[in-house]
Amino acid sequence: MKAFLAAVAAMVVITVAAPITLQQIGFSAADAGSGTAVRLD
């Protein structure tokens, strides 16, 4: 039971921290979809 609760807690932490971290390093959808190398044809 302890392992299950630890896994759930880890999932919650990852779920909350991932978007914030990816935004900080410039790997967001807005950054990936804009720039000079993006073709909008």
C-alpha cells in the first residue's frame, strides 16, 4: 500500500511540475509553433 501511495504522489507531483518546467525551458506549444522555421502554408 505504501508503494501505491508513493506512486500516486509521484504522479501528482509530475503532473503539476511538468507544464511549469516545460514552460520555463521554452518547450511550450506556443514556442514550438512560432518562429522563423515554421511554415504556415
